[in-house]
Amino acid sequence: MTEENPIILHPRNNSFELVISSVFWLAVFIVFILISVLNAAWLGIIVSLFFLFVFLNLIPLFYKRTYVIYPDRIVVENNKNQNLYEITIDDIISWNEDSIYSKKKYFHYMIIKSKDRDFVIERGDYGDYKSARDYFKNSNIQIDKELKVNGTLYNGNIIQTRKSILFIFILSALLTLTVFWSIVKEKSDSEEKIHFTGKITDINFGRRKVRADLQIEGYPNLIFKTHNQRFFKAYYYNGGNTKLVNLGKTIEISVLKSDYDWLVKNKFIRKLQLTSNISLDVEEFKILD
């Protein structure tokens, strides 16, 4: 190692990929919340918390530092390769290696203690970790076996711990659940039904073909979802082409009044919807022709 060829410990994570991953998981979290609110679905909101947890665990990766080790000093850079600070080798008091057993495997760390700050370098995060460890082994810097990670990763004056991530997650989860409850508590649980009658103008089948989406005359913005897709998928040949048997027939559809009031009459929920079409689950139906 020389002044011209220092040991450079670059974090393995890619900043661009981290940004994309973070935006993706945050977007999935928001989309699941939106869907859960629209459907007043507690299961959906619980699932959304998983995506929130994944997002929160990505945040500390943005704070991983690059360490440039010269013969007389260590320069610490941020993820944009901007110098944050440097410490001289003479200011380093001691160092040690430590490991933590978690999730059925060991995580190894090198702890460096200087006069002003302590920081930890995780072996799995840095490709040239071995060169840095060999440098300290061959140096005159004292090894202090009392230096432990103790579940805390020091990166200069930025401290990220598993406990802090868990605390932030719990706080965010409680806030999410509270806001969700305050919104959906207004939805009625009544089993009262309302009825719609008209000719079937369109029949579409879901991508996985497990349901049929019906549109009927007089209600252009309402889509009636039924899992009885086999009934509506029946067809006959018309001059070599297929025609759905029930297309154009008059149908009476019943849906829960609570769903209709929630999705159609609730102004706040209407604003949350990304499309003018509103989907309602079919409780019962009857072909009248």
C-alpha cells in the first residue's frame, strides 16, 4: 500500500440500484395501502406492512461509507464519493474483529476505535475487506478484544441499529393501522343488498381467468365482478366465430349496499380511486331472459 495505491473499501451496494429498489418497495407499500383502503381489507394492510419493513431496511444502505486507507490516514467518503472526514493512523487507539450470529449465519466485523469516533466495517459489505484486515494485523495498532459490535454499526456519527429500524417500523406500523382504522371504521357491515337490472353489454375475464367482469346497460362506470366465470364463459359458434351465450341478455344483479355506499357514495374513497370505473362484488345474479 502506498500514497498512490491505497486500500479502497467500496460498499458492494449500488446507489442507483438502491434508489430503484427503495422507490419500488415504497410504491408497492403505497399501492397496497390504497387497495386496502378501497376494499376496507385488514389483510391487505397487514401485507403492506411487510413492504414497509423491506423499504425501511434499505435506508441504512444509503449511509454505507467508502474507506480509503493510506499509510498515514483513513479517509471516509459518502456514497457520492465526497470526503466526510479523515483520521490519522496515529489517532487510532485500537482495533478488533467481532462476529454476530443472526438468521442462522455469522456476520463478521472489524471495529476501529480512534480518539474521536468508532466505526465498524462489515466483511460482507466490502470486497477488499481482507486487505484492510491484513493491514491492521501487520500494523503496530493495538488489538483490543473488548471492542464488540453489540448489534450496533457505527458509521462516523451516523448510527444505524437493528433495534432502531425495528422501533421505526413499529411506530410506522401503528400509525398506518391507526389511520387505516380511522378511515374504514365508517364502512357499514350491513348485509343489506341493492339490485341492478339491465342488458349485459360487455363480459371480460380476469388475467388468471378466475372471475368474470360484467357491464350492464345504464351503468357505464360500474363493473360487476363474479367468480362464477364458467357460467358467463359459455359460448356458441356463430358463422365460424364464437359468441358468449349470455352477452346481450337481461340480468338482475345484487350487491351489498355497504359496498355501494363505500365505493360510490363516499366522496373521500371516490377521490382515492385511480379510475372512473368502480368494481363491485356480485352477491347474487339471475338471468331474466
